[in-house]
Amino acid sequence: MTQMQRSDARSNRDRVLTAARETFAAAGLEAPVREVARRAELGVATVYRHFPTRTDLVTAVLAERVEACRRQMRRALDDTDPWRALSGMIEEFADRQIHDRALNEALLAPGGAAGAFAEQRREHVEAMNTLVARARAAGRLREGVGPEDVRAGLLAIAALRNLPSSTNAQVIGRLAELLRAGLRA
Amino acid sequence: MTQMQRSDARSNRDRVLTAARETFAAAGLEAPVREVARRAELGVATVYRHFPTRTDLVTAVLAERVEACRRQMRRALDDTDPWRALSGMIEEFADRQIHDRALNEALLAPGGAAGAFAEQRREHVEAMNTLVARARAAGRLREGVGPEDVRAGLLAIAALRNLPSSTNAQVIGRLAELLRAGLRA
DNA sequence: ACGGAAACGGAACGGATGTTCCGCCCCGGA
DNA sequence: TCCGGGGCGGAACATCCGTTCCGTTTCCGT
């Protein structure tokens, strides 16, 4: 059923997805659907045929980013050095935020357009708890630091990404370093 | 000239301001003007007569908060203990963000509705530089930490305030503590 | 008490955005 | 090559928001 559609329809669906990726990354998740359609050089109706509502389109784009996040977390869990795993995770997260304006909204608005990712969020939280527990067991964490602190720090990095400033990249980098210093024993 | 206006006009102006304070505090600075008018039990035109544009209304509300910030910074400059001054400033800033949903947008959007506070912003930055320089001279700061790091941290706290989550207060508190730990020698 | 200027309320305008409608067009099977 | 039905584009509809217009009401000096 799924594969017996017209070839132009299939290719247009890809063009919409590509355009949506680019648009959301550059202008944020609130970018108008018309903007996506324009970038794809298609009519709005075509976008809506492939993604019945704006939320479906956003969800489709976010799914890819969330999956990338999941892979990254897997790698961190495989790291044998507890502090390097945790610290590197923070740094990669910061890098990702710098280059991708869409991802943070998936993390920042649990009830919003990204409500579909509750399961992945839970998995992510669990993995983070493991990373923190390992670093703590290895004595690399400051007294009193827990998973909530790491989570607060990541949220802060993500929230910073929303600012319209052009110096965001530097500010985010500094903040990530500052957070690592605050977590370290 | 200013005081020879009709009494109803003067009292309505106050009602608008009060309603704006309440509305913006509860719903954020993007709350519709109609909402302010409704809360004041006045027509929209009345709001617009006293504050020609939405920005003027926002600015009027923010001016009060900015002034409070200025007084707080003055107190920090009077503190004889450099680290306590800097650390306390961060904590008070975090507290203020928790209780005031409007203030951060004055700090986060230099070109936005709060463009009118450029002078105060400059003064604020200068005072912060002084606080950091003193703390550094007293040897209370970690190697490599500068005013930009403190500013990044405050920005992060302010940005966090924008999240719709109900656990913001705790998260902001933790973040503030984390930042202090990251700055300390 | 009265009259006019100032203030008021709410409908209306203009622009943005999500979504739907509909006539035209093109793919793909015969 | 021809035809039918799904696909397409863009205008149109509905909603929301900032702002303005204008007929009506209210204050206040005389």
C-alpha cells in the first residue's frame, strides 16, 4: 500500500522534509508552514497533504534529531572513563544546540509539539542518571551534585539557544565549560 | 500641563498599569493588549490612548523592575566581601527571575521591547565588571573565569525562566548554585 | 445646569498564520 | 496515445493580534 504512490508524490514528500529540516534549523520551530513550502518550491496544500497538520511536520523533523541524541547517549554509556563520558556529553550537547535551533524546543516544551517523544525522553533521563552515578562512584563529582544539576545545566544551555543574539555560540561554549567546572570535584 | 487632565483619565491610566503588571507577571510579556484591557475593565482604545503602542506599555512595566535591579547592584557594590558580593548578586538575580516573569525579557532582548534600557544595561555591565575584578583580586575566582562567564551564567538563568515548566524555581535555584561552584576558585 | 472638549468603548482595519477548497495538471496503466 | 484519478498550486477561509476610527458618554469650568 505504502509504496504504490505516484513517483512525484514520493519525491515531493522528501523535498518537504528536507525544506522543513533546513527551515526549522535556521528559523526555529515556529517558522510558518508557508516558509517551508516556499523553500521546497511547492504549494502549501502539497505540504499539508503529506503532513496533515503543522504538528505532524514538526514531529517528523524532530524524530530524526531525537534519534541522533539517542545514539550520542549510547556512545557516552560505552565510555570507560566516567568523567569524560559525562563531560563530553555536555560538550556535544552544547555543540548540537549551536547548530540546531529545533532540537531544544523538543526538550524544553514537554507538552508542546514534542509531546510525542515522552518515551525517548524517559530513556534519555535514565541514561543520564547512569552517567552521573558512574561519575559519582569514581569520585569525580563535587559533593551534593546530582542528576538534577546536570539536567538543569543542559536546560540552561538549551534555553540560551533561543536568544536572538549573534554571539550565542561563544556564550554557550563558555556556559558549558562553566557547568563542567561546577560539577567537577 | 501634565496634571490638568481629567480625573477619570488619570485613574484609568493607573488601572491600566496595574492590570498590565498583573497580566504580564502571570502570562508573560507577550500577553495580548486585549487581555490587559479586559483585566482593567476598559476598552482597548483607552489602553492605547495612555500608551500609544504596546511597546510603551511593556516599557512602563519593565522600568519598575529595572530600577529594582539597579538598586540591588548598588548594594552589591557596597559589600566589603568580594565573593559574597558576586555570589549574592547571582543568587538574588535567580530569585528575582523566579518571581518576575517580565524582567528577563528586558535583559535578553537588547533590540526588542526593552531597547529603551540601553543606558541601564551599560551601567549594569560596568558594575558587574567591578564585582568580578574585585573577586579576582581577592583570589576567589577559578583560573580563567572572567566577566563574560558571569554574564553567560546570568543569561542562562534568565533564559531558563522562559520555560513553561512548573518546576522552574527549583531548576533555577540549582543552576545558580552550580554556576557559583563553577566560578569559585 | 449647560455646553463643549476630552475620554471612552467597541467595531473595524491590516497583516500574519494554520488550514481547506477547488479547478487544472501530470503520472501511469491500458 | 489516451484517459482517469490522484496530486498540485494558490486563492480563500478562519482566527488572532496590534492598532485606528468614530459615534457616544463623561467630566468640569462657567
